[in-house]
Amino acid sequence: MLKVRVIPVLLLRHWGLEKTIQFANPKYVGCPINAARVFNQHNVDELILLDIVATLENRPPEIEVVKQISAETSMPFTVGGGIRDINTIRELLNAGADRVVLNTSVVEIPDLLQKSAEQFGRQCIVVSIDVRRINGKYEVFTHGGRKSTGLNPLELAKRAEAEGAGEILITSIDRDGTLEGYDLDLIKMVTDNVQIPVIACGGAGSVKDLADAYYQSGVSAVACGAFFLFYGPRRTVLITYPTEEQLLEYFKPEHVRKRDPKKPIDLELSRL
Amino acid sequence: MVLMIMENTQNKKIKIAIIDYSAGNIHSVYKAFAKKGVSIEIVNKETELDVFDAIVLPGVGACGSAMDFLTKVGLTRRLNYYVLELKKPVLGICLGFQIMTEFSEEGKVKGLGWIPVNVCHIRNVVKSPIRVPHIGWNDVRVYREGMSLLSGMIENPNFYFAHSYFVPFKEIDGNLGITEYGTSFISLYQSKNIYGTQFHPEKSYIGGAVLIQNFLNEVLNAKS
């Protein structure tokens, strides 16, 4: 049976790793390549890397960072931020990314999503939708949460599915970095209305939050940043990731990936 | 530990070709084999293949364009000779596995025809409401004993998948690995010198590294 994917999200600013609260007050956390290496040792299901200022600076993510992360890891990872053309997607995939994330460009460049899905296959293209609640109504924001679009997230999700998105990453800006749990209403609105997989993001602070999203909203994957980067009330930077046993407290056994760390080849892997 | 060092020394004797359909990322597959210490050549034009101990067909792009590419550069004929006449080992990964079949619905193209099955879109086979593409980690269950690619692993190991097309289960010769997603499909294939995986061993941590070493052990056996 297909397992739940528990995905750390790393926010990049060029070569730096940062974490925000409600998409604001970025705090420098460290080096993304080191972080990716540590997450690789934790045997994470997948990693998502998003350069949060790339769109504003009108550039793609740093290709060299992607190359180094690919060299340091043997897990699937997805890269996004400022992607506006097919060539950039090709460069990122060539650098070792498995999939790419489109966000602002889905709204601004009409045929990019369709063309990229045709070229690289649907499973390569994740569409990310950042949502804020304004006067009780959900609204899509682009440019790293800075620009209001007036779009309804469900409309955009359906359009993305029709144009070739392989997966939707739905993020609640209001919950980002708060550790208060996912916005299940928002997530469910999307999962109920698309047939492609959906990744929930924004607000997870415990394994229970992950399981609640998985079992109550029908997402295929649960992503989080702060929960895996900070430890304790003072938010000390410390990378953690739930063990198989910790997941099994809240998830059914058939939904938890069996990690296989006890093989002799382990030694070889740790040499990475 | 000692065993591993011996394995790695042995690997140095192996020379493999990774076929590049010019569709993009073969970086991960290259890296996974490079780590094993084998010597690797990227092949993207008509080349004498006999010198290689094994060939890897990686999993990037779409079936139609990959087959067009192989035919256009004259590699289809070379590959057929290598696999069917010389009977040397070949490993197809994801799309590379799919093009070894008879026919793919993706682009409606004839494959290399080495495995007597067809590739279908998941939605055309599974009528229950599942999400497509199939992305993530799933179990691989051995259908017939004697699957050397999985030797040394836990029972029903998990591997990483990312695909919209698959090979629905069909009773065929060879050792099969089966995965469930709305229905049973063939996720691992091993028959004589032909090996295929629907999942990505190069993205599946230790399990994937073990599988690749198991394949290299088969290559060494075939060589001696």
C-alpha cells in the first residue's frame, strides 16, 4: 500500500537556509546542504526546497545548491522558486532534482504549466498554492505571499490539475511557522475536488497534526518546516524527524514506510 | 565490512553503458552506479555496445520520445542484438523498464518488445477513485521465489515511485515483484538477462543501493 510521505520543507535564500513565521520575519537557520545531508541520514521520505526570494529577485534557485544536495543525498527531492521557463526546469532536473515546483508562474505565464507537463511528464510538476484567509475568504497569494491575486484556491487547483500538474502543494500562510496544526478546511477543500495527489503545508507542530491531516483531509503527503527545524520553546535550531515508531503511534502500520537501516550497506551510505 | 570491500573491488571490473535519450536527468542514475565504483559511459549515439558488461536504460522523459530517439540514432538495432543475441544483462528503470515492453499507451508506441506485456495509463485500468500520478513509497512483494535483485532485504521492501503509466499484473515467465495501487501491477521484473524496475532504486536509500549491488553481482556472474 502507498505510504504517507512526511516531507521537510527547506526555505532558501540563495545559499542560506531560513525559516519564516506567516511568510515573514525570516530567521537564518544554517546551510541548506548540511541540512539536506542530515535529513538524508534521517531517512526522510522526500525533501522540498523553495527559494523564497527567487521570484522577487527575478531569478531561478541556485543550480549549484541543487547539484550539491543531489550529490550528498540518495532520496527524492523537489525544487522551486522563481521558475519561469522550460529551460530552467531542464537545468534543475539535470542538476539532480526529481521534480520542480511552480507557483507565481502558474498565475502569470498562461501556457508554462501545460508545456512543462508535456515535456517532462506530469509526475515532474508540482503546483504550489499559497493561501491567506482575508475576511473569512480564502485567497491565493503569489510572489512569496506578497501579492494578492483575487483568485480562489480551489479554482486555481482545478485549473492546475486540468493543465497538467502532477501534484498540488497547498500552504496556509496564516499557519506557516506557528506549529498550531494544519488548516484542514483549506486542505480538504482541495483534496475533495482534485484527483491528483495533494501535499499539505503550514502549521504542523506534532506527529498528531500530521496524522490528522492524513486521515481527516485525504492528503497524500504532509510537509512542514518549523516542526523539523526547531526544538523546544526557545526554538533552538535542531533538525529532527519522526522515527518509524513515533509515526506508528498515530498512523496505521500499512501507511508507514518501512525504513531499512540495519543492512551492512549502511556503512557505505554513511560515507556519502 | 570485509565483504563490502571485496564487492567494491569486483565492481571496478564492470563497465556499463547508461543510455541517454537526451530527455534530461540521468544524473541520479549515474551517481548511484558511480558510487559503486563501476566504470560508466554515457551513450547517446550509435555505438558498439559489445564492449559493455551491462546496459542501463534510465527513467526520464516520455515513452514516445525515448523510442523515437533510440530508433533515430540507430540504437534500437544495437540494443536488440546486445540483449537478444549476446544475452548480456540490461536494467531498465521506470520509463527504461516501460520501453522494454511490447507497447505503451503513452504516445501509443511500440516498445523494444523484450517483455511480453503492455504499458497502460493507471486511470484506464483502475476505476476506483485513486490519485494519479502514483507518487511515493510503496511495498514490493515477491510473486515468485528466486528474485535475486531483492536478496538481503527485508520482506516486502519499500521503494520510491513516481509515474502515471504502469504494467498491470499479468502471469508471465520470470520472477516478478508486485505492487498494489488500485490494482496489482508489475513493479519489478527479472528474467534471464533482462531486469526492470518501475520504481527508482537510485532514489530509494539503502534498499535501492542494495538492489543495484545485487544487479552488479548478476553482471559479475554473467561476466565470469
